Amino acid sequence: MQQAARSDIHLSEKSRPLPQSHTPTQVQKRDGSIASFDLSRIRSAIERAGKATGEFGELEAELLTAQVLKVLSYRHSDGPSNIE
């Protein structure tokens, strides 16, 4: 019985449309200017934060960077991301 319930949930999730996503190409800076999106800058900031706190290193920084890109891709699919 539990498998059937799981199967129903799985099928209903498949029927939902997925949001559009794309890799950002531009960001809007704090001063309003537009710059090219550079994922390595985000990765560097995350890695430096992890090293400064001693909480994580390069591998975790890479995984967190991938998550940031995923969120940005879905949230800012309509234009340049604001980095504020």
C-alpha cells in the first residue's frame, strides 16, 4: 500500500511543469552597471569564506557554487541578476 502512495506522489510530481532556467550571462552591480557573469568569482568568495571560518574547503565550495548557480538560473531567468 505504501508503494502505491509513493508511486502516486511520484507521478503527480512528473506532471508539474518545471520552471525555465538558464545560466546567467550578466549581473547588475550595486552601482547599476552591467558586467559579465563570472562564476569563478562566486566560487572564490565561497572558498575564502569556508577557509576563513574553517568550516569547509575546496570540495564543499565547489558543491555550494553549483547550488548557487542552480538558484540563480531559476530565480533570474528574465534578465541580469542583481548582486546586491
